[in-house]
Amino acid sequence: MRSNQAWTLGKARRGALGLGAAGLLGLSAVGVTPAMAQSSQITVVVHEIKLIDRVDALSQADIFVRATIAGETKATPPMKQTGRPGEVIRTELTLSGAVKPGTHAVKLELLDKDLRSDDTIDINRIADRRVLEFTVDTRSCRIGGFVSTYRCKQRITRAGAEKKAAQITFSVEVNK
Ligand SMILES: [Ca+2]
Ligand SMILES: [Ca+2]
């Protein structure tokens, strides 16, 4: 983000010194810069994953976390684990996305890497819903979409109850 911004400023300065079309390009780049300076960052931190039942019937569990923050999807590398039921994996996995100040949708998924298609592990206690979807207000630092409202840095624990279920503990941080 920072280097990107520096690049934009550099380009704007060069453009402003030029004439004609280059000067016009420079002016439009200057117009973009203030919005970028106002951007915030939403980070999802996964602290603990507890496998409730066997998540991979044929091979080892190699789970990973995927987060979609304001429409942009990011994933962690798969973790090599034995995948025994009851196993607790303590971690500090982080996934971040740059956003404009305001309220944004976040989707959090726990998956098991598979040869054919990745398997979504159930972390949502609601039937037929395996992923967690919530909102983050970067201004008030409130996490919405759950029965109770959480705040930034507060630990949230959720568990699924369907086949291939796990419990996940995570928190959300906002950098302005
Ligand atoms: Ca697997
Ligand atoms: Ca469920």
C-alpha cells in the first residue's frame, strides 16, 4: 500500500512538470491520492482451530483459511496436520485487505485442500451454512452479523455441527 502510494505521488509529480497530455495525467493522479491516503485495513486473525471430526476421509487434513474482505479473496498456505478429531491447532494466521472507511462484508472460510476440489469445513452452527459472514465497521470497530455485536480485538469462537466440522477462534483488527 505504502509503496503503491509513493509510486502514485512520484508519477503525479513528474506529470505536473510535463506539458500537454502528460500534465493532464499528472493532475488526475493528484486527484486519486487523497482517497488512497484515507484507506483503512481490515485484518482477520485466526488464533485457534479445533477439529471436531475427521475432515479428510482418505488422506491427511491440510487445512487452510480463506477470507474475502470487501470482495477481495485471500488465503493462507495449507497446514500439514494429522487431522485427528479433537486436535487443537494454535496459530496466529492473518489475512488483510485494504478498504475505504465504512462498513464492509467479510467472509471467513476454513477449508481442507483436496486434489479434486477443496472441501469447506463447517464452522457455522446454522444448518446448511458452513462459512461465517459478518460485517466490519472500520469507524466504530464493531463486528456485526452475529447474535451479539463484537468489537475489534475481541475473540470470537464459532463451531459447526454438520459433517466435517471444526471450531474456530478469531478476532478482527482495523488499522486506519
Ligand atoms: Ca486434504
Ligand atoms: Ca453449519
